[in-house]
Amino acid sequence: MNDQTPKPPAAGANPKAIIIGGLAIILFFGYIMAFLLADVIQNARPPKSMTLSDAASEAADEQIWVAIEDGVYDCDSITYVYGRSATNPQVREIRNTEIFRTDETGEIVLFVTLSGRQSCQEIQNAPLKGYLTRMSAGQRQALTNEVRLAKYINASAYLEICGYCGPANSWLGLAISSVALLIGLALLVVGLRLRRHQQRE
């Protein structure tokens, strides 16, 4: 008959390090969860539908969960951003697709970032929703340095939208953080039990 009684932790284990590690995980992911939860609550409703004109009026430094109704994509502006593969660091792959979208007058310019490689046809056929902000000075300078804003030099408003961002990402982050919190709690319990075990010896 197998003995199902849990064996005490190894005598050489360091309970203090385990406890500190568990607490560090709990504090770090608890901090992240607080922000993610606030984002989920704030953006629980469907994205706010708006035109580019509305977007230019409402965009600020803080993110707004929106769905853009109008505008025309500039297919010639597509740029693919490469990065290291998550599964193989030796391989570089397309991480994002960047493209500009403007109103009919060209006065309002929206810099769109999407996940993975997408063709212009795929982009045009999909609704555009995500987190809208006013284009930061750093982003505008970077795009200017790359000569990607040259044809929009006379625009009156520059915006950007993260087309792969949204509450769904926050839900995923919450799920991952919850698992990490459980791991942190488990380490904390193991560390405390190990410390008590060693104190009895």
C-alpha cells in the first residue's frame, strides 16, 4: 500500500527565500491586477462609435475605447514591424502591421497599429476598434524621422490607435495574473510550513 502522507520539505531549503519570493510575486501581480481590473471595469461597455472628426476632438493622452466609423486607409503606407519570435529568439517575425488612415480631406491622420501581418484588404474588411489617444510628441518625431509623415505634413490633427488593444487583453492579463497570484500564495504557504518544520527540529 502506498503511503499518501506528504513528506516534509527538504531540510536544506531556505524558507526565508521562499517566503520573500512568494510575497514578491503576490505584490507584483496584485499591483498589475489592480490596473487591469480598473481597465476592464472602465471599458466593460462596447466601444464608443465615432468619426475621425469626433476622434480628433475627444482624443487625449488617456486611452479611449472606440470604434472608428469613417476614414480611408492609405495602403501605400503599410509598414511591417519585425521582432524576435516568442518561441524561438533566433528567428525574427512580423509582430505588428502599421498603417495610416485619414479623413476625406486629409486633415486628420490616424496612425493604426495592428497585431501580426495583415494585408490592406484584410485591414479594410475588418472594423477598426481599439484604444485611441492623441499622437505623442515622441511618436510623431519618430515617424517624421522615418519620413512616414511627409505626405501628411499639412494635417491639423494626429492621432493613434492600438487596434489589437482592448478589454479582451485585460481579461487575459487578469487570468495570467490570477495564476501567478496562486503560485505566489502557494510559495508563501510552503515557506511558512517549512520554517515551522525547521523550528521544531
